[in-house]
Amino acid sequence: MSDLRELYQSVILDHNRTPRNFGELEGANRSAQGYNPLCGDQVTVYLAVEDGLVKGVSFSGSGCAISTAAASLMTQSIKGKPEDEVQRIFEGFRRLVTANPRHEVDAEGLGKLAVFSGVREFPMRVKCATLVWHTMRAALERAGEPVTTE
Amino acid sequence: MRAARDRALPPRFDPERVRMDFPILQQKVHGKPLVFLDSAASAQKPQAVLDAMSHFYASDYANIHRGVYELSLRATQAFEGAREKVRDFLNAAEAREIVFVRGTTEAINLVAQSFGREHVGPGDEVLITAMEHHSNIVPWQTLCQEKRALLRVAPIDDRGQLILDEFEKLLSPRTRIAALTHVSNALGSVNPVGEMVRMAHARGIPVLVDGAQAVPHRHVDVRSLDCDFYAFSGHKLFGPTGIGCLYGKAALLEAMAPWQGGGEMILSVSFEKTVFKEIPHKFEAGTPDITGAIGLSAAIDYLTALDLDAAGACEAELLAYGADELAAIPGLRLIGTAEDKASVLSFVLEGIHPHDVGTILDQEGIAVRTGHHCAQPVMAHFGVPATVRASLAVYNTRGDLDALVRGLRRVREVFD
């Protein structure tokens, strides 16, 4: 049960219920789609990038609580950040959710994203948390193909 | 003989006792007794199947149909004995009408690639239903694209039942084959296959039946159904993975070209010409899953000894009980409420994604399937991306369903 509470922390449940920056972004100049064939999760990430800065970000789509909260919290954590810092946050986030559960949590520089540390106890759910991040990176790098978790 | 004996002494069917035959079910998961409700994906194996396979490897194993030595003889007899077992199980006329394949998927691909490529041409039609598993969609879609033929789909209603009139209307002079599921894996709906076969045959159209979800739950008699092809997988029938069967009427199989070439399926090979073996061997290129067939044979023995009719009655009662209990959970919507239904309780919980439901249930030791169940068109029909699916088998009890209901209340607690 404690593992479950670790996974479904109140912040995650809150962002699932009322996702932030949800919907198409006006003035977006980049976007990408992501798809998880395992559970049918679909997400589109919209970015407004100017002078190497993520000025605006939003997402749309449907998915489980973990993927919706991951998308919502991602938008908050990268908004206003330079591209290279966004990449660094992404790497930190990926380390957080795929780390060995026996090791200490390393959430340095991740701020609120640390609520996802419980995901590492649930290997089947890692893709739920990372799909939107991969999709965001594809948008950032202007890759045309839809991203999948496979 | 078997039927006569059953009438004389009806054995009481007790799922609690059946459960004891399955070693994997005697464990705890996350500290809770395992409640396995995902048999529609793959069923667990009784000790008798494990023993049969282990004994075969330990005592009788060799390649089949070649060696003149004792072990090869024993292995060949066991393998062909398994074929005869399947024939009897399906009540096929002859053992040569049973082709061993990897599973239902391979069986359907075999028919699409051999029979389909021969008979389907530009402008022709292949008819399926809206409740097919991807494995009874994709092989036909690929064939139709290649042949510039049309894939027609018979619709289902809001309860997940086939609309029989529409199916009949779609049987056209251009229909070259109808491929339909016996029991829907995502909804549990049972199709009136016998009637559908009669409708198709009245127009000279052959029928393939996907029986993957049917054989674990009811007697299947291919001669009374009169279907032309019937496919099923061993692993859903309490047998091992890697083995399945295609039944085909002898005359059809004989007229069909081999699908794969190689050893085991030939009479003679020269660089100029190869002469193929008779059916079923011309469809069994390469060394087959010999031990898989032995395991499947043991699974059929196990299942038929249980008394399938009594087990079916017990399951129907369990299914009705589960449907009632689930319906009482606030915000729960059952997907698929067909009049004639087998094994499957598919549902969504308002505001909670099936994936989250599955993770929380797992923490309670309950194994269910969450996702689109390889039936995305079915999900689209009901306007959901995915469902939670609990599916029943001979070893499931009321206790399992009570645990599921408790688990779902737990899900609500976590989310509210």
C-alpha cells in the first residue's frame, strides 16, 4: 500500500484531475504526437520556441493518471526554460523514474517532478511517465514522425 | 463412450478443487493470495500438463517422422496421438484435417496466405465482424490490399452483439470467405456461428471460425457447426504456448498450396522439383513444437475429464454473479452485455484510466488485463481507449470475484 501511495501522490492525483496547460497552444511553432500502443495513451505536445527558449508549452490527449500528471507537470517545469536546460531536466527525470528502487532518490534540480519517484517501483508504468517527455523532445527537435513507446 | 459415462455418473464440478490442480495459483503476490482473472489472454497450466511435458522430455523425446530408432518412434506416436486427441476434441472427421501451427494467429495467416491468395482477386470481398481480434483482421486486410479486394465488416450493436441481418446482407456474390470469431475476446459475446455458417454456405461462401476464446468454455463440434476452418491456440486451453491447431475440411486443405516450405513437409526434393507430402504434413514445414503438442494433448485430457458442461454451467453462474456485483459499483460501466456471453467482464470506471485500475488491483494480488485487448475497432465502437477486463476460467471462484470487487473499492479510495 505504501508503494501505491508513493505512486499516486496527491500532487499527481490533482494534476490528473485538473491538468495544467491543457489544450492546443495558440502561437505554437512546433508540435509532436506520442502514442503508447500498450494502453492506447495519446498525447500531443505544442511548443512555442523563440531564440532557444521554450516560451509556451501545452498538451492535449488522453491517458492514465500517471501520463496525464506527467504531461501537466512537465509543462510547468519546462516553461520559460532554455532548450539545453529542458534537455537536462528530461535526463534527470528519466533517471528518476528508471532508477534502481534500492538506491536513494536523486531528484536534484527536478523540483516538483520529484513526486514521480514512486514510478521506479512500477516498471510497467515507466512508459506512462516518459511518453510525454519523449514527445516533447521530438517536438523540440522537430522530428516529423509520431513518437511511440515501443 | 465418454458421454455415456458422464450420464451414468455426473461428476460434481468444484472450482475450488480444480484450483488445487494449478500450482501457480497457490502463491501470494504482493503479500496477497493470487487472484488470476486474465485467462482470456492466456490460461494457467494444470500439473498434469507440466508433468506430461516434463516426462516426454525426460523419457521419450526425439525428432519425429524420421528416425528408425525407438525414441523417434515413441515421439512420433505421441505427436500423432496428440493430433488424434484434437480430432476427437473438435469431433473432426479425420485426424489429417488437423494441422499443428503455433497458434490461432498462425492458423488464420495460413488460410489467408494459402486459401486466400488463391481465391481472392481484385474486386472480391472478405467478410469479417466488428468484434474481431486483430489477428482476424490484419491477415485479411493485408491480403485485400495485395489483391485489391475489399474487407467488409459486419456491425455490432450497443450491447456488443453481432447484427445478424446485417451480416447476412453483407454476404455478396463477391464474398470469397467469411472469417469470424466464435467468442469475442474483448466483450465475451458469443456469435451464432452455426447459423452464420448456414447463411454463408447458402451462398457458397466458405467460413473460417476463430475459436481461440471458445474452446476453453464450450464443446465445439466442427462437423455440427459445418465450418470450413476452425482455429485455436493451446495456451488459452490450459496447454503450453507455441502450439495451436487449424482444422480444415480435408477437400479444402488438399486443394490448398503449402504456405511455408522446408523439411518435414516434402516427399522428395530435387533442384528441379519438389513433391509435397499429403495433408496435414504439407502445412507443417520444419520441426514442429513436438512437446507443445504433447502438452496440448494432456490439457485436453485434463479438461474433458472435468466435465465441460458442468464447468460451463458453473462459469455462467459466476459470470452473472460478477456482472451483478460489478454493476453495483458507482461509476462502473460494463462494456459488452450480450445475451449470450462467455467468460469476459470488460468494464471502465468513470474518471479512472484502466491502466491505473490495473496497477492498483495488482497491488491487491489481482491480475486483470487492461488495454485495448488487441481489438481497437471494438474499443472505438464503444468510444473508450481501453477497458479493464476480468476473464474467467475453470479455476475461478466467487471468492475471486469478491476480491475483484473489494479491489475496485480500493481503487476508488486511492482516487477519491
